[in-house]
Amino acid sequence: MGLWIKRIFIAVTTLIVVVVCALFVFILSFNADAYRTDLQRLVKERTNRELTIAGELKVELFPKLAIRVRQVSLSEPGRADLFASIDDLRASMAIWPLLTNKIVIDELVSSGIRANLVRTSDGKGNIDDLMRWLSGDGSPAVVPAVTLATDAMTIDVASIELKDADITLRDEHSQSVWDITALSLATGRIVRDTPAEMNLEASIKGSGVPEGAKVTAKALVTVNLQSRKIDARDLVMVARGDWSGAAWLPEPVVALEVVARSTYVGIDGADSRITMDQLAVRAKGLRAGSPLEFSLDLPAFEMTADTIRAASFTSRLRVDGVPALDAAWVGEGLSGSPQAWGLARLDTTLTSKRQSRSTRSFVSSPVQVRTEPLSITLAELRGDVNLTPTDPKLSQRRLVVKGNLAVSFSGKPNDPQPLSIRARFESIPFGLAWTGMDIESPLDGMASLDLDLKAADGSWEKAQDSVAGTVQLKIEQAAIRGIDFAEGLDALRAIARPSADVRFKGDSAKRTEFDNVEVGLRLDGAMASFTKLHMHGLNWRVELGKPAEVNLRDGTANLGVVLHLLGPQRITAGKVSVEVRSLVVPLRLTGALNNPYVNIDWPDLERDHLGMALRQKLLEWDGKAGAAGPGARGR
């Protein structure tokens, strides 16, 4: 037994001496540059990408396996275009754990990373092949001469530190670009399926991002490259910057701070699944010196390539100042796919305050959203609008909302009118609806409104200048405020008089009833033209004449209408009585829409001797008895 022990000792000692000597000789003779070609060939065979090492490649084998490489770049798959580059990379690895199939990385430091990440219009990413390689999926077309044996190994990274990284994210599907600059990332110890603390800082600019946004984030992150899963717990993300505004809120917001928290965010690359629990977003800033606040609470959310689900969410936007705005949304039953999803119900409560009134509205409807191209449909709008004047002498008014609304974007590049709006609203108290916009409409009654419009995307002013389409209006139980056609002689006399002191102007205490009113408008930018005007009453009818233009920007009109008095009937004004079988009077409305001036368009009557006789009678008559005797007849 002692002899065998002696032999084993000699054999082991001899083996150790040989290995140490051989290792010493290898270290002295090792030339890292000789392995550039092998490494580049490995990457080419595995990923079909070109790896370029323009700087030094330095490798140390004792006491730790350490590598340092400078000026490294990687191309896009199958193309020479740059995908990513690194100015400086340092990593060190313990040698002895390799004998037990473990990779223990003591240090991983990188600086000067530049990367271009692209999502194509068909949803594919230019990093997908690298993720498949890291997870062991997808065999290369050619069996590589150099192989990796890390799939079954346990990886333990003491820390990762990334400095001065610039990453460009381009989504060709949504035509959005984000630039992430000055990015730094520091992590704690990373072991497979074990949470590690991660801290991130970066500056971001791009689509929908506040100007000069600074972002910080921290979370406990678990990474499993083999299963392509990333889990983040106790995520906190903070963004600060100035927001230039949007079409629905054009004023800029300064000192904006957005905080997002979530107890859990899971990304499963194998199933293309994103899961979130208890997401809470809070934002605050200053708009025109007044506070602005926003909140969003999403208890649970799940999205895959084919499905999207959430039981409910709540959100609120509060804007102080003039006008003040307080809006709240409650959504239920979110389901569908990322390309087409819907809400079983969306309740919206909106309160706005101006100097002259406050408005509180509530509307509810199912919602359908499509993303290619983007469209939003509210098929069954129901609700009400309550108007409360600040003047206590004026009563509160209620407007019922009933109808449907569809908004879509064409998705065509360089489309001057990408925004399309189609809507139908029923049972609208027409005069009250205008009152809600601080306009006193001369028309009143129960209306139905059909819109088919297109406009430019962006600010309200831009949309006004580019809007085009049609508006159809029907009013039942209609009336015109400001004039009583039953007092026709008085009205016509005032209209006919050329002197300014008796020029006709609407009297809000008077009105003329009509059975129905039909109005058609064609819009082209700030100008609108009437295509239809028909008002029918018991003894009166109004039709469209020429010209027929409205300036929507300054709210003025140049509109010709034809007034038909249907006879036979007797009109009495004071002690003057006129019996008519029919009377046709061309009128011209000019000036402000809410209070226009009305004149008789006499040139249209120049060929009509009866019409000119009517003019003379009206000019001579001063409203006193006997000026035009009883029984005077019109045409």
C-alpha cells in the first residue's frame, strides 16, 4: 500500500510540474492578435455579421483570465452597415471555476457604446438573431470551426458597468425615432434566476418625449438569456424635462416630472409577452405658470404578439389656470390584439371652467382602436353636458349627448390631411350647443348633425387652415331668433331703409317658427360654402341664394337667402294691412354670424316691376296710418 501511495504521489507531482511548465510556456508565447481571425470567423459563422477589431486585443491568462479590447464594431446581418461599436471593453474571469463548469466574471466594464436598434415595418428587430444565438436557438448554416460551450454553464457576474453609451431606437412601423445619449448602467451581482439591483441614467429625445428629458430608473432585475426572460421588480422610473405641447393642449409644460412605478414587469422574449402588475404613473408640471397633474393606474396588464388584456384602468388630468380643466377616465374590459383592441366601456368625466361659465360633461361608450392605420371609434356615445353660468341670474342648462364618433389617420407619408373625422349626433338642442361655445346662434330647435371632415394633424390653427369636408344639419321644431316674419312689413321696411339708424338688426325677443330646417356646408380651410339651405314653416319658406360663404376664422358671413311668403294671407303692421298671394324677397346677410345685418338684395329685383314697386312702398312708408292705405295688395 505504501508503494502505491508513493507511486501516485510521484505521478501527481510530475503531472502538476508538467502542467505548470506548459502553462508558463503558453503564457509567455501567447499572442492575442493571432486569435483575431478565429474570433471574427466565429462571429461570422454564428450571426452572419462582420466583427472588426481595429484597436488592441490584450489577453492575460494568469492569475485571472482577463481581456481588454478597443475599437470593436459589429455590422448588420448580411450587410456592412454599422450595428454597434465599443470604444473600450474590459472583462476578467476566474480560472478555477471553469473546471466545475462555472463562469465567474469579476469585472465587466465598457465605455463608448454606440448602437442602432431597428424595428422594421413587419415587426422584426435587427437584434433578434443575436437573442436567438444567446439563447441557443437556431443552428448556423455552416458548422463553425470554433464552438462555444457555455449553454450548460452557470454564469456569475460580480457587476456590470456601462458608461457613455449612445443608442438610437428607430421604429419603422410607427415612424418614430428616439435617441438615448449619455447612458450609464450599473448592476449588482448577476446570477441566473437571481434578482440583481440595476441603476440606469440617460438623456432621451425623440417622438413624444419631453425636450431635454433626463431619465433615471432602478429595479431588481432577473435575467435568463437562455430562456430569454427579463423580470423587473419594484421598478421606479423618473423622467424630467420640458414638454412643447400637443394639439389638445398646445401650451408648453415646463418643469415636467413623470414618475412610473410597477411592482412587477416581465418580458418573455420566447413568447413575445409583456406582463405588468400595479403600474402607477404620476406627472406634474407648470402650464402658463399654473399647475398641471396627470395620473394613470393600471392594476394588471398583459400583451403578446396576438393578444392584449387588462381588466380596468383609471386616469385623470387636472390643469389649472384659464381655462381650467379636470378630466377623468375609467376603462373596463380591455381586450383584443396590439393591432386591434377595444374597451367594453370607457367613461369620461370632463369639467372646464372659464370666466363666464363652467361646463361639466359625462359621456360613455364602447371603444374600438385599430393601429394600422390608427383609428378610434366610439360607436354608442351617451351622456350629457351641463352648463353653469357664473351669473346667478342665468339658469343652468343641460345638453344630452347621443351619437357616434370615428377618428382615423390615413397612415400615408406626406399626406396633407391625414386626420379624418366622421360623426353623427342626434337630439341636439341646437341653440344651447352654441351657447356652450359662447356663441348665440340665430337658429334653435332639436338637431341632428352629420360630419365628414379631413384635416392636418397638429395644432388647432393648422387643422383650421386645412380642414375639408361636409357638414349636414337637420333641425326639427326649428326657429329663427331675432325676427318675426309675421311682422313682415315692419321688418321689411327697416331692411329697405338705407339710413343706418333704422337698418335692420335682430331683436332677441322675436322669433319665427319653422317646421324643419336643412343646412348643408362644404368646408375648405377657413372658408365654408352653403350647399343647401331649406327652411319650411306654416306661411314662410327660406331657400339658399347667392353668394353663400362663411369665414370660419373670424365668424363672418356673406350669405344670400330667398324669403318666400306663402299666401294668400293678410299681414298687418299697426294700422296698415296688406293682402298677399305670394311674396318673394331676396335678402343678404352680412357681418358676424351670431348677430348678422340683413338687407334686401334689390339688384335681384331690378327686372321685376312689382318688386321695385314694393321697394318704393317700403321706402315711402314710415309706419304711420294712411301712408299706404288699407287693402294695399302685394304680388
